[in-house]
Amino acid sequence: MKKVAVVILNWNGRRLLEQFLPSVVDCSPAEYAEVIVADNGSTDESIPLLEEKFPQVGIIRLSDNYGFAEGYNRALERIDALYTVLLNSDVEVTPGWLDHLVKAMDADPSIACVQPKIRSYRNRQYFEYAGAAGGYIDRYGYPFCRGRVLHVTEEDRGQYDTPAETLWATGACLLIRTSVYKSEGGLDARFFAHQEEVEMCWRLRCRGYRLMCIPQSVVYHVGGATLSAENPRKTFLNFRNSLLMVYKNLPEEELKPVLRTRFFLDYLAALKFLLSGHPRNAAAVYKARKEFRRLLPVYEPVRRENLRKTTLHPVPELMRKSLIAAFYLKGERTFKALTR
């Protein structure tokens, strides 16, 4: 096993592999990095494509579609590299992308994971929604980034070209110490998909690990290649997983007031879906809250364990104000405006 394993999780993504895998193979130094596709039980022609056109790429065959979280957990059980990159199948990497990330990790063992700067594949001068130039969270569990606040993405003019401490790194392209991933529990498999990397990173930060964005590394992400933003399944997963993430990681004195506020904010979002002609998304919010309540007994011991292992409080990168209020009431729609 080489120093770095670049692991791409795939499920019926033959077209994406054919389009984006060549850049990963070409730009990942073979002397220290191995590219691996972990296949989530695909039923399309993904495996034949890999065997025929990419014989240098390793294959981990999983028996079923375990989702993003458990798919990566099962794949990393078979990885012994010092570092592992979790890389989406719809990412185009650039020359030097891996060198910058590995150099940052090598230089400082206190850093658990890093991400590159993520630009939009379709609109290449703009940041991409899922990660941009490093992720943060407001006090109510809403993620935002340097370069992306809610649905508004900024043009990349070099304003975030300084490496920065972050609260989370995007699962679209995340390099992590393999030993840390395994020892700290990896991704929460119950999340299935969406926000699982945010929760893992928040958990790591609470336990004293550092996370960074290294913007000298640049990749381009399509985003939404699996589920569109309007998909009710995606709405359900985002709302449910956001609530679970808050429950798992917030300290005791903050949990109840935050959950009370989230009750109103979530149903306000459901009302907005309804009034904008998306009744299935509104129903998905209700189902997400119902599922969250059902899972509370399951997550209660998980929460206790997280609080017991917490060594950092407060978390410096956790914004103490409301992202929603700042965005809609104060018009703070860039990262610099939000955090000044």
C-alpha cells in the first residue's frame, strides 16, 4: 500500500468514471499515491469499464449500495495507507492537487484532515457549493463556507487563498489520516448520505484535532450528480442528519435552546417549500423531524460518548450567531460579511 489512497466511491456511475477518472489518474503521483474505486454494488457497466480502460486503478467490490457513509467505512477497513482521500466521482482534479494537501499534513501531525479549494465545474470562476474554501457551522447547525453562504456562491478572486483553520472539510474531496478515521469512528453510517462528513469533522474538532483548507490545491466539482437540490429524499436526509449532528455534538447547556429554535426554523423552511410549489419537500421536512425523534433513544449513548471525549470547548470555528438571521435579515451574504 502506498502513502496515499485516493478512494472514489461509485454506485452506477460509469459515465462519471469515464469522464473524471482520467484526471485523477493523470494528476495523482504514482510514486506515492494509489487510485482506488470502491464500488457500492453497481449494476451498470462500472466494473467492466474499470477493468478494460483503467487497469492501474484498484477496485474494492462492496456487495450492496451502502450509501456514502457506510460505503466509505467498509472501504477504509481495507486501506492501510497513511492518508486516505475521500473523492467524489464527479471531481476533476488539477496538477499538484495532491502534493499541496500531503505537504500540509506531513508538516503538522496535529492536523487530522484537509481539503482543497473547490471550484464549480460548470461555472469555473466560482466556488462550488459543497465545500468552497473550507466549512463552518452556525450555532443552529447550518453549514456555510468561505465562498458560499446558504445558496449564494462567490466568484473566486483570490480572496480566500490563505490556508485557514476550518470546522469541516467537504466529503467531495477530503484527505484524512487513515488511523484517525478508524480510531474516531469514521462516518456515521446511519446518516447514509449528506452532512455525514460535516458531523465527523465537528466530532474530530471537539476532540482536539485540527482541520484546514489548503487553497493552493484546486479541484472542480460538478455537485448534485447523485441527487438534485429539489429531490425530496435529499431534503429528508439533510434535515434529519442536521438535527442528528446537532444532537450528537452540542454541549448540554446549548442543546435544548438550539433544538427549540430549530423546531421553528425547520417548519418555516417547510412552509417556504409549500408556498413555492414543492409540497413533497415540505413533507420531507416533517418526516425528517419525525425520524429524528424516533432515533433519539439510539443516539443518546452516542451523544454521551461524544461529550465524554470532548476536549475543546468552545469550538473556535463554530459561529455563535444565526446564519439564517444574518443572511435574510441583515443581508450578510458573503463569508467576510458574515464573520467580520
